[in-house]
Amino acid sequence: NSNAKEPLKNVIVTGGAGYIGSHIIYTLLKTHKYKVISIDNYHNSFPAALTRVSELALTELKASLPTDTSPSPQDLDSVAIDVYKCDLLDSSLVRSIFSKYSSQNGGTGIWGVIHLSAYKAVGESSVIPLTYYANNVSATISLLQIMQDFGCHRLIYSSSATVYGVVDEIPIKETTQRQIEGKEGSVYGRTKVMCELIVEDLCESSVLTGSTTPFQAISLRYFNPAGAHPSGYIGEHPRGRPENLLPLLAHMAVGTVKDPVLKVFGKDYPTPDGTCVRDYLHILDLAAGHVIALQALEEGSELNNRVFASTTETGKGSKGRFKAYNLGKGHGMSVMQIVGAMREATEFDFKTEVVGRRRGDVPELIADPALARAELGFDAPRDLETMCRDLWNWQEKNPTGYE
Ligand code: WQD
């Protein structure tokens, strides 16, 4: 019939069960435009997160319909996630997943991939570099090869502000040089720079070979995502002790981490209060940025023309359809300011103790959000109070996360 919707586009989200992945999948489901496929090895995530995401989206779908109307089969399909427990380094299993949706099996193929899965602890990465290079870089190369073999040429790559290492100019623009030889940084940050360079070269190669469907990639450089869905039904649940500041504070306040004090990793940085400054943005704003970026990969769309009218200046004069965007709010908060904001949200009286610096930390990372705002229409309106309130709401309702 005339209002028949377009068929759902198959989109793979690697690391789909994770903190960032689950909130991105929730936001994708809400569009009712995609058949979402999650690939995750659950190294640092729980399959239960995806069950809850789908429940949340279905509940909201039903609530959006008139009482006597039930969802169409396609709308039901658009809030159901195909879930695979799979390590990206298991290339034969990844291939079997791609082939399941391929035209040979009556499918429409994988329209695009949002590649999130990676190890991401700045401190830990310096201690086990080969594990980080295998999991973050080799797995990405394997995924890209499989995408190429199956003619899948649209990628959203999960990158990080840590690609910039120590910067001279704050706020940071996408044209800021990434970590290079001798620039203070971290193994984790270097895995992200290497993957961006690999993706750039793939985009370039498909232009050089005159491909009719050139490989298109948008790399999203996250600053510091925080918070949770306001329902408190999904949130961040790292396996083991949380490394990141905000989840650690939430665990201390709810009592699942028994530390008597928060160790502040250095108070001798060249920043207003001596502690590191980061640009925190709400996880749902970050997720929304991914959906806009995915839509920007639609060849011929006005958004696609705008995004790829200019490629990211990489000094290589790259002509490939590669573009990088910072996802941040554009203002920074110090460790002590975050502690204060969480004290407000949790009413827990955190004690702090200043200790030595953490290897790999940089003094300040604040985004210049102008390019994503101008070209993607991306905005991150949710404020720090909302991030802390939503984080605390999740943690209080789920002291032991998804277990
Ligand atoms: C924030 C600040 C710490 C814990 C993270 C991810 C990284 C990337 C960006 C995605 C730092 C300080 C922390 C503690 C502390 N994410 N801190 N005591 O390091 O900016 O990076 O977000 O790509 O993968 O790791 O975030 O939350 O670890 O630290 O003083 O017990 O809090 O030194 O200055 P970071 P974080």
C-alpha cells in the first residue's frame, strides 16, 4: 500500500551489548528504520542489556500507538535485535553472520556497520599492549576485510578524543594532529589512531580503484560519555571494578565498591584546580550522534553530500570518503567538579585522596563541537546534572548491574 515503509536496513553493531552499544541500539530501534544485529563477545558486557533495550523500545512503541492498534510486523521487527555472541577475531563466525543476511540467502545484505567493540582502559592499555593491538586493531582489519568481501561499504567507527594525545590548543578541532611519534599518549589512543588510518586508506583505495560503491566511513571521536537512559532500565555495567571516574563514583555511593576514598590521579596538572579536565556528554546525546552519522552514509542524501563535500584534512590529501567528527559538549569539567556533581546527585559524601598521576592521562580534553554541529546538526544538550541524575537512577535501581 502507498504508505508501505521502506524495508528495514540491516545494521551490525559490534560491541552492541556494551554501555555505548546498548544506548546506540536503543536509539536505532526508536527510528524503526533498521534491523539491528548485535555482535558482542560479552568480555565487558552482558546479553541481558540487549533484552532490556528491546523491551524498552517495544514498550515505547506500543505506548506510541492508539490503544486499539497493534504494531505492524515490520515495526515489531524493528524493535527486535538479532543477537550473536561472537568475538570479532573469530572471522569464520563473523563471515557466517554476514552471509546469513546476504542476497544469496534471500536477504538484502548488511547496509552498514557501527564498530564499537574495543578494549578502552587508558591505564591498562600500557600494561598489556599486544592484547590491545590484537583486540582493537587486528579485529578491525578482519572486520573490514569481511565487509569488503560482502560488498558492505558503510562504516561508523568508534574513535576517541584520546587520539589527540596531549594537545596545545583547547578546544580541540578535528584538524588537530593526532598522537604521533614522541607525542605523549597511550597504547589505547594509538590503537584508535591506527584504526582511523587503516579506515582512511580503505576509503582512499576504493576511490583509486574507481569503485562504483566507494567505501564511506565516519569516525566519531568520543569525549567522555556519561549517564544512562532516564528509565534506569539500561546503563553502564563494566565487568569487574569500574576504571572510569563516573561509574566508579556511582559504585562507591551504592556500596558495591568499598573504597573509603576516591583516589584522585594527580592534582599537579596545568588546569584550574590541578586535576584533569574532560568534556563529559550524555550517553543518549552520543547515541543520537551515531544515528545521524549513519543516516549521513546514505549516498545521494543531502546530509551525505554535505558531509563528504570536504574530507578530514589528514595532511595526506586524502580523497577517500573518510570524515571524522568530535562528539563533545565543548566545555570541560575537572575531576573535583565531577566529584562535587556526584555528591549532589547521590547525597553520598565522597572522600578524596590525591595520589600520583595515571600513565596515559593528559591534562585536558575538550571538544570544539562546531564541525559536527554544522555538518551533522549534532548537539549534546543534556547537562552534567542530568548525566549524574540518570547515572545515579540506574545505579540505585541496579546496584549489581545486569547480574
Ligand atoms: C577521567 C578523569 C582520570 C578514575 C575514558 C576512557 C577512554 C575514552 C575516553 C572512549 C581522568 C580521573 C579516574 C579514578 C581519577 N573513552 N580519575 N581517579 O581517562 O578520560 O578516558 O574516556 O573512547 O577509553 O577510558 O576517563 O573516567 O577513566 O578518567 O582521578 O579513580 O578522572 O585521571 O583524569 P578518561 P576516566
